[in-house]
Amino acid sequence: MLTPLGHTPSQNFPRVFDIDPAAKFLLSAGLYDGKVGVFQISEKGRLKKTAVYDVGEEPMWITILNRQ
Amino acid sequence: MDEETGALTHQGDVSAPGRPAPIAVDPQQQFMYVARRDDLQINSYRINSSDGNLTEIGSIAIPTDPCHMAMDRTGKFLLSAHYMGARAMVHRVGNEGALEAEPADDFHTEIGAHCFQTDPSNQFAFVPHIDNRGGANAIFQFKFDEGSGKLIPNSPARVLQDKNVGPRHYCFHPSLDILYFSNEQGSSISVYDFDRNFGYLSHKQTVNNLPKDWTMFSKCSQIRIIPNGR
């Protein structure tokens, strides 16, 4: 069962996001502003934005791979 | 991506014209597949394991544009869900990561097909359909034949939804028999028990996903679960 924890402002229209395999970071892509936000994930599951990058118009997907 | 700080460094670009959208990666992370929605093509790439760079292998034509793709659990098949195409397609991975042009299955569902994955046992599959522009507003339940790549409707074939729920994407709990669905029209998350012997879903909870007093337009898209399931 789920319990809501809270909300965090993201990029404009966050159509896609992904979580890194180490569960330390979440990347969220804004369809309408062409930006990707990096969020640190706390032990308690809270998000803290640490950086924002321009990635070009209409980012439609984001996939984080394992480091090999 | 810096493992400690999360900082990103731009390494380069690969040209993929025609509105590239859904991405799928095989379990060994050797190959990546990208659908070019306006061009009705799926590109295959080899992933360089040391630097993450991509080398194009080839592409195949598809009849309609997919909004979501995933690999089956073995990496032998690429699964794609086609919203307006009203279908779930399966393509076999051939030599060196290239896709076979002839689909292993082309299962016509209904408008709104938005996500297609197999369960950890690779025996079952679900295709949620949203409730917009004629969408079926239901989760279609299938058995998956991992030898042939064919879908067989399970019984019951559909998990029906209340009006304006619109299940879109889903993820599996890493250790429990539970699935979580994002609901596009409902702006909510639904929790389902998963019967691992028969592949059925049973609804157990739906939670609203909006801040209190939210009055602007909203819909739900992506859903992910932390690897430890917390």
C-alpha cells in the first residue's frame, strides 16, 4: 500500500523520468521547457533538485543505464 | 552521470529523425531500441559498455507509432504498445541485436494501448489502455509465450476501470507480487495484487497524486519504483 509523502516542483510538463540503479538520483524531463532536472533522493524518499540542464526541444524519453 | 553528485556531462548526440520517443534496453544493456514515431521506424543500436556511446545497427518499418517499448525478460523480444494503432507488437531480436522485420506477434487490442511489459517470470503481460480519444480504459491481461513471442488473452481478458481512470504505465515491486499503475486521466496511482500462478491483477488501492487544492490541468504519465522497493 502507498502513503503520499509530498510534492516537488519539476520541469514544465514532466512526461518522463527515471531513477538511477543506485537509487541516489532521479532525472526528470520537461516536455515543454526542454530541460532535465537532477534530483537527489533522500533516505526517506524525498527529492531535492541539484541541477537543471538544457537538452533541446521536447524531450520524450529518459533512460539511465547501469555503470558497467 | 557523476555517481556522487548526479551531475551530467553532455557526451554527444546521435541523429534519429522523426520524433524519437520510447526507448528500450535489453537486460544485458548491450542493445538499445528507439522508435521514430513520425517515420514509423524502430532503430537498433549497440551500446558501448565503456563509454555509453551508440552505434546504429539498423532499422525496421512498423505499421503504426508506438508510445512505449520494453524488452521481455530474456532480451529476445522487443515489446511495443501503439496508442492510436490499437495494438501490441512483438519483434524478435535476431543476430547482433538487429530486429527481425516480420513481427512475432501483432495483437490488435483497442485504442489507448500505452505500455507493454512482461512480469518477472516472463509468462504474463499487461497492456493498460488510457481513457482518452476513444481509449478502452482497461488493463488487458495476457499470457506470454516466451518461445514464440505470442500473446494469448488471459481470462478475464480485461481489468475494467471506473470512468476517467485511464491506466497508462506500470511498474513491478522488486520483491512482492504487486504492480503499481499510473492513471493518466485519474491523476492517481493504483496498487494491484498480482497472482503469480495465473497472472491476474486484483485492485487493492488507488491514491490521488495531486497536491491539495490543485485546480490546473493534470494527468499522470511515468511511474518508477526505487530498486529496494521502499
